[in-house]
Amino acid sequence: MGFRLKISLLPRIIIAIILGIVFGNVFSLPWVRVFTTFNAVFSQFLGFMIPLIIVGLVTPAIADIGKSAGKLLLITVAIAYLDTVISGILSYGTGSWLFPAMVENTANITKVEEAVTIAPFFTIQIPPIIEVMSGLVFSFMMGLTIAYGELNKLKGIFEDFKTAIVMAIHHAIIPLLPLYIFGIFLQMTYTGQAYHIMLVFIQIIIVIFALHILVLLYQFCIAGGIVRKNPLRLLWNMIPAYLTALGTSSSAATIPVTLRQTIKNGVSEDIAGFTVPLCATIHMSGSAMKITACALTICLMKGLPYDFVTFLNFVLMLGIVMVAAPGVPGGAIMAALAPLATILGFGPEEQALMIALYISMDSFGTACNVTGDGAIALVVDQFTKRKFATRK
């Protein structure tokens, strides 16, 4: 049996970026056009897949959530969604304050000239079967219908469709992403843009890490105030869950540890057993914070609109589509491609940059998500205790 080396997605993305920068200084124009042609075809395929990803992932997720509808579910979902949106807005507010100067100063240092357009040898048009917004509305309609109508046969069909979509992501999109990102950075290096982008990204990543800590602090300060406990002690108790998520990059794989630490913080076993698995699916504050910061950065670099109303619309939609993200390889950023394209106007190059930047920090977003699940469990537990006390 031969030895087979397995390299995870993050190292492959990093290698692709490095090789793209290196070969961008070596390759002649015809070689660059070869990879530009591949990117043109792959971006068409990606555009075709985005609505199908939405339908395949969001429909079963909505059906599962709606199945156990009740006041406790609605409260947990509302808190998780609100926190996800607040994290995105906090990220936008911080970014709109700090990022313009960073992008401008870096541009002045690197003196980037106007990029040269490199045309592919040929293109193939692959129009999507449905529009993204139509796919999202269809997903909600079918998911709620399945949930409240208890249409198990129809649910089975969409579960099978989800399996097909996950297989397509896992076996077609994810393996080709490094080559796609290689082509993007190859072209940017050839046209003189890569150095500018890398300098900006390094600064943005530092700000995102600081925001990451701020999000966790405000979550546990609010939760601590509600349950009247030391927020730093509550946060400290969740560190094992944070570290587990950091190592696994999976909310689902971290559930047992998150559950144990949440109970250690004083949450009843019944409430913890309900909220933690649910929040692992719907609470995406860390991911929303990262995606918003990265998207704002790219808007500034590419001269795209980044006004508050546009980004509020983006964050509100992001909190919905990312319900489908957990358990799927690169799920959060894959689900986010739809609002990135339709609301912010991101093309193939901007989407590739988003994927590369997001995946480079994927485990930190997951760690922020699952740690915040413990704060939500505390709030929900306190609400149920007060409700029970009032009835008595």
C-alpha cells in the first residue's frame, strides 16, 4: 500500500497563494491566459452552483428548525439571529472607521497602477437554473411547508438533494478552489496588484482578531449581567470549547465539549441539551463578523459601494443563509457567495479573494461561534427560570 499524503484545505490555499505570487513574476502572458481561461470557466460553474447550494442546504435546515416549533425555539432562534446581525454590524462599524485609511495608505506605499485586463482564450456560458433570490424564497417556502405540513416524503427528496449538493461541494468545488485561487493571485501578481492586496489583508486580519475578542466579551458581559454572574469567569469556563473548535474547525464536532462547559456554567441540562445543538446550526456571530469585515475591505479596494444601508441588507441576509453552513466543507463562505454577489455585486475575482481570506481564519470564526453558544444558553436558561417562577 503506497503512502498517500493528505493536505487539508487551508495549507492548500496558502500554497496556492504563494505559488500564484511566485509564478506571477515568472510566467509569460500566454501561460497566465491559460489559468485565466480556467478561472473564467470555473467561475461560470460556481455561479451556476450558488442557487443550487442555497436550495439544497437551506431547505432542509429550515425544515428541521421549524419541525420543533415552540416558544423556546423561537426565543433561541431570535437571540442567535440578533447576535449574528449585531456582530456583523459591529464589524461594519469598526471597519468603516479603520479600513479606509489602511487601504489608502497601503495603496500609496505600493503605488499600484491601473490593472491590465487579461482576456481568457475562450469562455463558456453556464447560466444558473434559477436566480439566487428566487432560490432563497423557494427554500423558505418549501422548508416551512415541509415542517408544518409534516411532508416526510418531500423532506426525504430534499435531504437527498442536499447530499448531492454536499458531494458536489466536497468533490468538485473544494478540490478546484486552490487552483482557482492560484489563478487569481497569478493574474494579480502579473498585473501588479498582489502586493497591495497582501499588505491590506495582513492589517485586516489583525483587526478581525481584535474584533473576535470584543464579540466574545460583549456576549458574556450581557449574559453575565442577565444571570448575575462574573462574565469573565463564565467566559473562562468556555475555553475548552473554544480550543476544541480551534482545533477541529467544526461546530458539530465541538458540541459535546460545548455542552459540558455550558452545564458547568450553571445552565440546566435540559436547556443546554436544547440550545447548544441548535445554536451550533444557527448561531454564526464569528462567521458574520469575519465575512462582513472581509467584504468591506474588498469593497474599499475595488471601489464598490459600502454604505450602511447596503451592508445592513447584506448582514440581515447573511444571518439567514448561513443557517445552512455548519457541517458543510467551507459552508459559511459558500452560503455567503449568494448575498455577496446579489447585494454587494462581487464578481469571480472578489469571491475568490473572500474564499481565500475567510478560509485562512476559518477555525477562529468557528471558535467564536461555539463559545458564544454558551452565552446564549445562559440567557435562555434564565428566561425559562423566570417564566417558571412567574407561573408559580
